[in-house]
Amino acid sequence: MGFPVSSSRSGSSAGTSSAAATQAGAPASAPAGVSFAPLAETISQYLSPEEVRRVREAYRFSDEAHLGQFRASGEPYISHPIAVTEICAAWKLDAAALMAALLHDVMEDQGISKQELIERFGTEVADLVDGLSKLDKLEFASKADQQAENFRKMLLAMARDVRVILIKLADRLHNMRTLGAVSAEKRRRVARETLEIYSPIAHRLGLNIIYRELQELCFEAMNPFRYQVLRKAVLAARGNRRELVSKIHDSVRAALPAAGIEAEVNGREKNLYGIYHKMLLQKKSFSEVLDIYGFRIVVNSQPECYLALGTLHQLFRPVPGKFKDYIAIPKVNGYQSLHTTLVGPYGTPVEFQIRTRDMNQVAESGVAAHWLYKTSDVNLNDLQKRTHQWLQSLLDIQRQTGDSSEFLEHVKVDLFPDAVYVFTPRGKIISLPRGATPIDFAYSIHTDIGNQTVAAKVNTEFVPLRTELKSGDAVEVITAENARPNAQWLNFVRTGKARSEIRHYLRTVKYEESVSFGERLLAQALKSMDLPMPDAADPIWDKLARGSGARSRDEILADIGLGKRLAAVVARRFTPEGDPISTTAEQVERYAEQGSGTPIRIQGNEGLAVQLAPCCTPIPGDAIVAYIRLGHGLIVHTEDCPNARRQRAREPERWLDIAWDEQTSRHFNVRIDVILRQERGVLGRVAAEISAADANITHVSMQDEASATVAVHFSLQVESRQHLARVIRYVRRVPQVQRIVRMRG
């Protein structure tokens, strides 16, 4: 994974190392300047002598494996694994993680097998190295597919063990630091990949020092000229504002002890990428960006944070709307701090961050401050629990996702740093990406709640499901047992979990419903030919599948349910002569002419395999016909629907005679227009009569026709045509009702 490489190595084995006979310093094969000694000194401060010995053994193995291999900069390749391990050692990762960091490229670059690593270093280390190895040897349709699959493998390995991503981030950080040795095109490509994936992951895990450095390095690689110009401007501004910063620093350092607060006060400067990003977003020139400098105040306890805040607000005037309390409501990555912007001397805005020492450690090192890898540990702190939940959500998304590109798309959505914080009805705080909706909220609670959502309340008031949530909203979702996800939700949900769950449901349910409906159609076609429905274990299904290019019996039935095959044509394969199972235009036409003897019966609850046309909204009791739409199943119209008549004249071979089953078990949508005389309370009386007739009102709108009358449009749910007739009779009992019309289209 280090940017590579030229190599004079010719099939050398890592089995025996020339370093084995050397002392603790650099082995014989390592050139001057590449030594294990500094790393050994660092890790010996927190690892046992036995663990240090095992790490040294991994170093020797890696050194031998990479013997004769050089980086693009001309340095020995072993310098890269050592640098990566030093970054991991700064986080005090355990011996297994350090060994994996030293060995992270031996499988990918040198062909060392996983089995060899297991025998030499154990399963734990081998699994970490395997999770870090790319998939370059597999065949992919495109570079994008390969990249997506690499990320998928890495993120899934990370979900099982967070040390994988910590090592990977250390690897990417060192590669970015040494990016100058590769071509300009590769610099831009790697920097873009880092900015889109690795930098957001670092932020999501709270590794803010790495997050900021990666952003800075990406900015320099992608826009070198702008980087240099902005860097010079910041250096000039630093000199111009030195007096201002010094004055604020002295004032704060004097005021805090006077209030009895022991604190560290440090000046901080926004990184160049942050300044550049703000200039782009707000369309400002550099001279208009005033809050380049800020201060960080580190105190001993949480109460002192708020005491320090009050002291600062007495010292300088706060800017309204620029105070954020991330201590009471931490960020999704565990970050805690008080943020306030004050008007300093000469009217310059200055941001202050106030936090405790523990908060400062988490703010800088995130999950690496208390790194997590044992998912069964019950003594997890809040940061570890949030990280663990996010990592588990990656596994959930993977289970519901079709391919690597789709998986990466879902994960990228979750890596946006901005978040909103909303409350459940019981007062629990839920963090969601900015722009999230009640549907995202429902899926964040539980998949079943998301799948069954029918309505939502925000701050006790009903809102559309596509409403964007704001921080502080109290959200409640209303569910129904028979409800199911709507494909339209994909147009506005923001979280990867919601998007993957909806797509998974639509895919699987559509397939299952199509199989069930296809089985009914085939059984009916066979019955019309006086043939029995073969058992699922009948060998004829395998023969049919092989002859038609299908993979299984269920796929054949699903194709029938979706209109890709005609039931009568498939049924003929069960006759002694056994017609081919293909669906040619001639067979479709012949089938339409001959008919199947009896109309196909539907219940209306077949799901996506049978869809009721919105232009005529058929309900049980209406005379109906159906159009076979390839890949979508049957589209049901009323016989007198103008759209159906036009389409049937153009494609008669695609139309089937169908009828309602005697048993239907759902409510159907229908629309009526009621013309009323305008009087106080008349709308309420009409609604009461509709309710008395056991119908459900889903939508109401009104339109003035004249000064004395009004047209009210009702969308209702009824069981059948007879039920609708009863509703109309009840509504006619209202004296002010002049006319009732069932609307089509």
C-alpha cells in the first residue's frame, strides 16, 4: 500500500531473514537511516518485553520480504512499514496491530500467503493483514468497480476489527506525506480518493489531527498553486495580526486565574483547507475571512468549562447565534467542547473552544484514544458504543446491498460530517446526517419500524415524511402492521442504512411476490389444460430451467409473475409434446387469441407483481382488464378506462382478461368529488358520514366553484364497489350535498 516501487528482488523468500542474526538495531539488509531501534524504544514504554520481541520478529520478516524493493522516492521500501507502525505506536495500539502494520504489504506486494502468516504470527495478525490487502489480482469490469470492492472489503474488515482502519489511516497518512515522489496525475487521483473516503472516515472516528493533516495534504496535492498563494497570505496575516492575538491571549490568561480557573490557553490557526473551503462556500476573498485565528482553553473539570465560558463572555462580547454546546450533546464521533465566537479588539471575531483534558484527548485522537476491537466488551464508553453501532451498521448495509459500488454509495452518505440531533419520544438523542427525514429516523431506531412507517409527528404535529429534520426536533413515527416501504422514499432519504434497507426490501419483496403470483398464474394455466401443478421437487423444473436460461424454479415463476414469460406458454412444456419455453411474439399473439379458458383472478394484495393503475383506480366490483408490462407484472385497469382502450388498440397481444377474486383483504384507494353548499360545519358533517360508513379519508382538498358552493375532493380507502356505494349513500344524507362524482384520472 505504500506508493511504490521499483524492485530488484527476484523471488526471495521471507522464510529466513538476514536480520535474524543481528542485534536490536537495523538488520544487515537495511541501509543506513532505516532502523527498528527508535520504534523499539517507543513501544517498550507500554508493551511487555515478550510483545516487543514479537513485533521485532514481524519487522525482520517484513524487511526480508521487501528486500531489494524501493519506493518511488528511492528509499528502501521497509521505511514505509516502519513509518506506518510509528504512527500506530503513537496511539499505543497493541502488539498484534503493530505487527500487522509492519506486515501490511507483504501479501499484496510480495505474494506471501495468509496461511504462511498464520503459521508464523497467528490468526489474529493474519486476519488484520488480510483485511488491509487489496484485491488487485481479481478481475473487475472497471477501475471504479475495483476501487469500490477494495473499500468494501476494507470497511467490512474494519467493522469486525477497528484496528484495520487505524492501520489503514496511518498507511494513507504516510503515503500522503510522501506523495511528492509520484506523478502529478497520480497525486491528484490519490488526493481525491483520500478527501472523499479516508479523510471523512478519520473525522467519523474522531481522529481530528489526522483528519486535518489529510485535508491539508490533499489540498496541496490537488491545488498546488492555490495552496502556495493561500499559505503566503496566511503567513503575512499572521505577522499583521500578531499584536491582536497576543493581546487576546494575555487578557484571557489573566482573567481565568482571577476567576479561580486553572487552564491551558493555546492559540490555534485554521488549516489552509478549512480557509479555502470557507472561501469557496461563502464566496469570500481571503481578506474577508476574519476568523482565521482561535483559542483553545483546556480546564480540569466539566463545571470549569461553563465557568470559563462565563468569564470569557464578561471579557469580550459574544456574537449572537455563534454558541454551540457539544458537551451536553456530543458530536456523532464523540467530540465534546464548548464553542463560542467573541468580538475581540478592533472588532475582529475570534473563536474559543473550551474543554477538559479528557475531552481534548478524544477530540484529537477520537476512537484511538480508547480504541475498540472487542465487540463483546460490555464496559464500553459512549464514544466506543457509538463507534461500535456505526461499524455494525456497515455490516447491515453490506447484507442488504447488491454490489460493491452500491455499498460504497451508501457508506459515503454516512460519512458527511454535518449532523442534526433529534429526540425520540422518550428523550433519547439520535444523531442523523444533515437533511435527514423522519424515514431516516425510523430506520435508525429499527429496520421494522422504518419498513412499517406510515406517518410522522415532529414536535407533536403531523408532517410529510420528506420533511427535513432540525436539531432539537422531537420526532415520533406512526407505524401500521400492513405498511411497506415506498420506492419514492429513495428520492429523499439521506442515511446509508435507510437507503440500503429500502432497496433490499423492494428487491426481495418484489421477487417473492412475483414468485407467488407467477405460481398462481401457472397453476391456473395448467388447470385450463387439465394438467396438475407439478411438485416443487419435480425434476421437470430443472429441465425447464436449463432449457430457458433460468437458474431455478423460483426464477421461472418470478418471470411469469413479472410478465417476462406467459403462463400458458410455460404450461405447454408440461404437455407430452413439450413446446419450447420461449415467449416469441407469435406465441404471445396466439395465447391472446386462444385465451386461457378462464380469466385470471386477483385479490389486489399481490404486491408489486400486480399494480392498480392510478389513472382509473380500480376497486373490487369494477370490470377490469390487465396489461402485461415486461418486468413489472400486471397493470390493472377498469374496462372503461380511456388509457386502457387506447393501449389495447395498439398492443392487443399484451392484454389479458382478469377478474376480482371473491376474497379480497385490503383497502383500495378511490377518489370522489362532493359539491356542497357553503355553510358553517358542513365539511365536518360530511367527514363524519364517511367515517360512519367505515371508510378512511387519506386526503382532502377544496376548490371554490361559486360564491355559494364549494367542490371538495376526497381520497378514500374502501373495500369494494359496494362499500363505495354505501359511503355515497351516507354522504347524501347531508342536506347541503348537491352532487357526488367518482373521479377517474
